[in-house]
Amino acid sequence: QTAGSISTATSATAWRGEVVLGIIGNKGNEVGVCACNLHTMEFTLMQFSDQPTLPQTLTLVHQLGVAEIVLPSTTVETELSNTLRTSLKESVTFLAVPRRDFNEVNGLRFISHIAVNTNVISELSSSNKYLSVACAAAVIRYVEYLRKTTLAPKSTRVAYRCIHDRVSIDRASCGHLGLIQPSVKQKSGTLMAHVDHTLTQGGKRLLRSNLLMPICNKTTLETRLVAVAALREKDAARQDVRKQLKSVQSDVDHLLSKFATPSPSNRDVNYTETTIKHVLGLRGVINAVPALSASLEPLTSAVLLSSIEDAFNTADLDAIKDRIDTVIDTAVQKEKKVSSSIAKTILVFSVRSGIDGMLDVVRSQYSSILEQIYSTAGLVSKEYSMTSLKVVHTSTRGFVLQCDRSEISKGAETFLMRTFSKRKAQF
């Protein structure tokens, strides 16, 4: 077995360190972990919100010096697993165990059996830390069955901790404070809604994470306050930065996590279309970087903003853009608000001519068919005096004709496969 590979839990792997880490996530971008130091037999549980690119999780892995990561076998091909493998392939061994081993009920039972400090049991039972408790169940089973280590009753220290330089706020307190959801007494309004002036999806997630787990490092807070002061003092520069951020249409974290996912062996049309969308989105982000970097120049007196501006000035971005431009036509841009038919056409013609001969032939036929569809639509509109008739594209039916429902009666017997909504008709 090599570092970065995923093995099954059929036999113990060669131990290369002292810390083994169980990890599991949910759809809400929450990550639960349980770290076990095999030298001291101490278990540390954590649960926190993270970005799709898992920056906090990766930082935690490096801080703990993790040598082996335990994951549910059902997550081997998910974004969580793929992002971890891509980032840690040189230093960490991955082990896939059955999903049933990540069990919250068993986790509490195992902790109650081995923990010498009983106060952690009540803390975990009353808080919503089910992901970290489920990880504890898997890691304890791993230690006992694969490492052949017997954990005696009341012999091990188990602790729940917040990630480094963060304050942990339990779910009940979040509810009473109205951080993300309105409190019972307040009924409406939240702190998140009051302070959320973000313009990107990544910014919104980061703000939510900082509200749920506030930073308590003095140096970090002072650095951010200096950046905030610089933005407040220079109103024109701040407005320019916001204007440039609005031009970033794609979710950068989402894009990066998708590119970290290996390509499947069976690539269908949906996968190809999605990949082209992601590449167009990435190029749009790279194109927005120069203007965004220029907008930060008047604010470089703040160390944090200066560091961000420096990060934008890298040759790697130009190299990535040049690589994309060799395949994707530079005239094609990702449009946010267009009809589905136009979006479909953009995808079809986004790849440059000459890349694939078969693709060029198919596109020529596609153009011919599309011309016939629009020509037919024009004839039908003229023959039946259907002024609202137009060509639309749906994911289920493809290209269809659509008009106001009041006009469909003019040619009711002629039109086949009719479907109706409240005001529109398609055929």
C-alpha cells in the first residue's frame, strides 16, 4: 500500500505515525473528526463547518501530523474523499471501512465504556455533535480490531475540542442568539441576515462559519480589523472592489472541489456538459482576477489586503488560462442569465474547431437541424397567427415550441405531444 491510496479494512496496514484520524461529512458542509494518538491512547473529537475545498480540515491534518485517515467506504468517490486524496497523497494513507462503523449510538456507548473523564459523555449527549461521535465509533473499532489493542473500561481520556483559535458555540446557544435562524422569542431576523453583505457564495459560507465558530486569536482579529478600517476609510476603493466581486459569477470553492475529483471511467453527455460549464466558469474567474487585483492596489496599506493582492499576481493563473484557451474558444463566455436553448448552443460550440473531427461533423449537423427548427417555428407562427410562439429547450423534452395557452386552440388538431401550464403551452 502506498501513501494516498485507499485500502479496505481486511487487514492492518503498516503503521507510519502516531495519529489516526476518522473523518465524515454531511451535505451541510459540516465535518466531524476523531483523532486518536496511538502512543498515549487519547481521543479528541471535533466538529465544524468547512468550505468545499476543506481548508480547515487540511490544516487540522497537518497540525496533528496525521499518518492515516479512516473514511466510510461509501465516500470513496465523493468530493470529500477526492479532495483529501488530492491534497494529501504524498503524506497520508487512507483506509475505507464499512459505513455502518460510523454510528452515533455505538460511538456514545464506546465512549461511555472507555472514557475516564465522564463529563465528556454528558457534553456529547446533550450537544449536536453526531458526526464526531460517529467518527469516534469507527476509530475505536479500528484501534481494537485492526490494531489489536484492547481498551480497558475507564482507561482512556476522551475530549471534545474546538478547532485551533476558534470558539465553539453549541446549537442550542446558536438558536437562542439567533445567529443563523430566528430565535423562538424573536420569531424573525437573524444576525446573519443583518451583517450579510457578501457578494459571492464562498464569502457567504465563510461568514456563516465565522458566526458559528468565532475566531479568538488576537493577532488574526487585529489584522482583520486593520483591513476593515482601510476599507471604511477609502469608500471609492471599497465600491470598486465590490463591483469587481460582482463579476465573479462562479462559486470558486465549488469549482476547485470539482476539479479535484478524478474523471469517471464512463463519461456520458451530462458529465461532458458539466465539465465544460466548470471550465468556462474557471476561465471567467481567471479573467476577473486582473481587475480585482487592480481594485485592491489603493488598499495595500493593510497587510491582509496586500497579501490577497499579491496572491492574485501569479503566473500560474495565466498558464491555466492559456491551457484552457487552446481547447475552449475565447469568444465563448459563461452567461449567467440566458435561456436554456442559448445555454445549450453555447456548450455545443464552446470547444474549438479542429480539436475533434467527429465533433465538428456533429456540430455541422446540429446547426442544420437547429436552423430547420427555427424555420419551422417561423412558418407555424405565420400560418396560425401565433405571435407568442418561440423555440425553447427543456432538459426533459429537448427543443420544443412554446406559446401562450390562449393561442394553442388555433391549431389544436395539428400539434402533437401538447403539455400545458397555467399560462403556457408546449408541443
